[in-house]
Amino acid sequence: MDAPSARDGLPDEASCPICLEYFRDPVSIHCGHHFCRSCIERCWEWPTAGFACPRCRETAPERSLRPSRELARVLEIARRLSRGEALGTGEEEEEGCQRHREPLEVFCKEDGALLCAICRESRAHRAHTVLPVPEVVREYQGQIQAWLQSLKDDRDKIQELREAEMRRSWEYLEKTEVERQRILSQFQGLRLSLEEHSRHLLARLGDLERDIRKVQEENVTSLTKEISRLDARIQELEEKCRQPARTFLQDINGTLSRLGKENLQLPLSPLPELEEKIHHFREENIFLEETLRSFQDILMFELPEKMTVTLDPSTAHPQLLVEPDGSSVSWESAEDPPADGPGPGPGTDPPAHGPGPGTDPSVLGREGVTAGRRCWDVQVAPRGSWALGVARETPGSGGETPGSAEWELWSMGLCRGQFWALTSLERIPLFPICAPSRVRVALDYERGQVAFFDADKRSLIFAFPAASFKGQSVHPWFLVWGEGSRV
């Protein structure tokens, strides 16, 4: 009869309820049930609401894993029995000294060797520290146990740190989810509010259209009836004029008397009243339009990701001085600025072409933008002339100085007291504005939009209509000109 296996002799409690195998590194949890450490860690890897026991479903707010060393030793014995291995008495059968055939009873600490009594008295080991085997085993076991305990303490600390990090990560994920829901709720509420207001305005506009059509129909009907009455009267008089004299003169005085009493009275036109209704409707919506426009400006100002721009000295005009860290550029020419300058002077017409590479002191930023929304703030000096914006290198260009035929510009700036919106083809004078000390350039690459804001007042200065950057890299672009000018 075959001997029963170790598994057959052990209760079901010796197996992990998750993997149904013998426990491996068994641990107990808050409710007292045991699991393999790896199994329960996988179950608790993504908890939703507390830490639930897979067996009894009891839930704990915090994760707790306690090692079950006694159970691990029992299971190790069971595994060895199932493989037919002898357990032994805990002491291995020792071989004697191969040279003297004597038992190995002592240990040389200097040479790390087991010795018999004869070897111990030899000249090679006489001056060494030699201890009985049980004593030296206890000594080294103590040292190893100390290191073992230190390693276990380190492991427990790391496990606690990992659990704390996981808890914090979950807390952060929950916070980001709360923010996500808050943003979705706010924008959903705003969208519904705008849709409702839009439907209300369109309904009012529909009522106004119906009133216009009704009045138009009534007015046309009234005028048509009057035209029909006058047609009948005209036909009647024309027929009377064709009558013979005797018939024509009968009751001629009565006919003339009736004609004298007929005075044409045109009906009052309803159009002035309708025009007043339309004007009133338009006036009511002006504030709403201004509010929505301000809201769009705020989004253009706030949504882009802020980037740090570093000036590229290799692209700078010879008359410019770029700081070594690339944070600023200034006009440092010893010569007087050219009379024609980079912008139109007072009393002159702005040129309809971009500034040339030989005349415009400009410099590029190193960073190129090929996607997304970006913005950067620029501090501008109150003296001299300046311009800033973006430049796009056209396909096939050699990357020469911005402003040449190989670059397209979208920029704005101040020249001789006048603000201008500048492109490679034209310069548009801007309405008088208060000179900003800090300008934000906002770039929406996909929409092809370049906008300029007074960064301190958060107010829009100018925005170019949508352009196409054609997949090319767009670089920040800066121009300074005249004594004291700096950005």
C-alpha cells in the first residue's frame, strides 16, 4: 500500500484560496485568513473601496500583511516529504579529517577551515584563533541573524514605503479625477446655459420675424385693397368720360362733388416700429457679445502652455547684443540708426513689404513650435522701437535672417510712437493703445492663430486671422531698433 502524500495528509487550509497551491511566502491579513503574498498583492493592486478579503469579503480601510513564518516552515516540511526527502535531525553527518582520520571538532577563524585536534596543534594553526565548532557556529549564526534581521527590517520599511506611496498615488489620482469631473461639470453647465440662452434669443428672434411677416401681410393686404378700390374708381371715371354728352352731363355736379371729397390717405407704415424692435433687440445683445468676446480673449490668454524662449545668437543681426544666457537682446550699435528704419515714420506711408535682412535688426528664438498651443511673455523697454511675434521658415529656404524672402512674419510692435501689426506683406496701423510693459505672445499652431496681449492687464491687443503654418516650424521672433531699445 502506497504511503499517503504530504498533500493528502494536510487540510485545505494549507493551500492558498486564490491560486489553490501550497502557500508561498504566506501572510495573514486583517481578518486572519492566509494567502500567498504575491496573490493577495495582485488582488489589492487596484483597490476601489478599501481592502477586501477574497475569502470572507471583510473590508479594511488600510492594507495589512503579516508574515506567517511558522506556517511557512510547516509547509516546507510538507513539500520535502512530498518529494521523498529525509528531514534529518538538523545536524549533517560530518566527515573526518582526510589527513588524520580524526573528527573535525574545531574551526580556524583566520583560515576559515574545520580542523581536527591534531591539525589544531600543528605549527600552521598554533597562533590562530581556533574555537569549537558549536561555539563558532553560534557566533556566525548570530552575526548572520543580525544581518538577516536588518535586511528584513529594510524590506519591511520599503514595503511600508511602497504601500504609503501607493496610497498617496491613489489619493492624487482621486484628486485629479475630482478636478476632471469639476471641469467637465463647469463646462457642461456653461455649455447648457449658453445653449439655453441661444434658444431663448433665437425664439425671440423667431417671434420678431413672425411679427414682421404678419405686419407685412396686413400692410400689403390693406394697400392692395386700396389699389383695387382706386382701380375701380379710375375705371368708372374713364367709362363716364366715354359716355355721350347728354349722359355724361347728367348729375355732373354730384360726380364732381364726390371727387372733391375723395382725399388719398396713405396708411401709416409699420416699418419704423419694426425697425425700433430690431434695434432694441440688437442693443440687448451687445453686452452679451462683449462678454463672450472677453471670455474668448481670456481663454486665448490662459489656455496656451507657457514656454521659455532662449534667443539664438547665430540668428542675430550684427547691430544687436544678445545676452550670453539668451534671455534678452538690445540695440548696441555705435552708429546712428538708418533714416528709413524698420518701420514707417511720421507722415510716411507704411511699406507694403517685409523688412529686409540688411535693414532689420532681429533675432530668433531657439525653440521651434510645430504643434499645440504655446505662449511666452516679453518684457519691452519704454525707449526705442521694438517688434515681436513669430516667424515661419518657408520650404526650401536656407534659414537666412528672418525678414528675408524665405521667412513669413506675424508680429506687432511700436515704431516712433505708433503701434503696428506687421506681416511679411503689409503693416496695419493699430488704434491708439496704452504702451504695455509686458507683452504675451499666444500661438495656436493648429488654428494658425497668433495673438498679442497686454500681459499685466490680461487684455487683447491684436489677433491675426487664421493662417496656415503648413507643417513648418514656427520660431519666436524679436526686433529692437534705436538707442535704449531692449526686449
